[in-house]
Amino acid sequence: MPPYGTQEFKRTQATIYIRKDFLNQMPCEIVVFAIEHEMAHVVLNATGNLLRDNEKAVDLSAMLLGFSEIV
């Protein structure tokens, strides 16, 4: 992931693949949680955060990024 704020970052697209059976079986809140969790990985990678591979830190980051009601 290119560093946040660079032109390369602005041109980068993140693709999240979600299985249809997951979308069909899970409540909307769980689907949103999965998406925001993966987007938090993008943010932590782009900012070079050393906790980017720590799943608890990723969830906490998602909460700090505005998804605390869902988490």
C-alpha cells in the first residue's frame, strides 16, 4: 500500500472480496463490520502503523475512524 497522502495512494483502489453466502447469511451489521475492518487494514498499512497486523488494533482503529457504534 502506498503511503497515505501521496499521489500514488490517491490513485490506488482497494478491492474487498466478500463471499455471496456470507452476504446472504449474515446480518447487515456483521457485513458492515467486515468491510470497515478490512478498510482499517488499508489505513494502517498506508500510514505505516506497526500494529497493522494486530487484529485487535485493527478493530480499535476502525472504532476510532468512526465505526464504534457497529463494532
